[in-house]
Amino acid sequence: METNRKLTVVRLLVLGALVAGFNAKPASAQAIEGKFTLPFTARWSLATLPAGAYSFTLDKSTNDGMVMVSRGRQTVAIIPTKAINYITSDRSEMVLEDGAVRELRLAGIGLALLYPAHNPRHQGAREVSQVAQNIPVSVAKAGR
């Protein structure tokens, strides 16, 4: 009876190790980390970010393009990406139009993350002014 109990415990431990191994992310999976400074209050999806220095993290092991934005050590927003394009630009930058983030270009990994315009009210074509501003972004890969 004691042997069966030990065998059952060993089986459970092996099964647990297998499940943990299948659910683990590969060691080569990396996050992209970056920094940017907003010179003015800006909208990014549904978040409003006051002027100041920020950092962000994009987990490359996921395909949803979620960007976690932090100010200091505090996470201030988790931004879903609408679409992802491949780019060949050599500059990482954030593109803002009318005070809203429309695109985050990450040259080091060849991706541009796209964000829809957030319009709290419907605007006619003549009311919308397309003023664009590019803000430099510093990007680094971080091992996980």
C-alpha cells in the first residue's frame, strides 16, 4: 500500500512538471522596453497621460500587442493595439495627431503598433485638423 502511495505521488510530480514545462514561455522570449517623454497631455486609446517621462513594455511572446505604460514604478495604463504593421524605418518614435497617440514605431523590431482615434463626439471632416507630431522613443530588448 505504501508503494502505491509513493508511486502516485511520483506520478503527480512528473505530471505537474510536464504541465509546467508546456505552459512555460521559452527562455528566448523577450520583452521590448522603451522610454518616451510627452511634452503635453496626450490621449492614448482611452487613457489620458499628463506631460512627463514614461516607460513602456511590450511582451513579444504575445500576439495581442498590449503595451504596459508606466510612470516611475507605477503602471498607469495597459493599451490594446488595434493593428500591427511591419516597417523598415530606422527611427523609433511615437506619432501623435491632434494630441492622441496614433502609432508607436519600433524600428529595432520592425513593427508599428497602430491605435484608433478616440473621438468623444462625432466630428465633421472640416472640424478635424490633422496636426501630427513625432516624439522620439528609446527602445531596448529585455531578457525574460
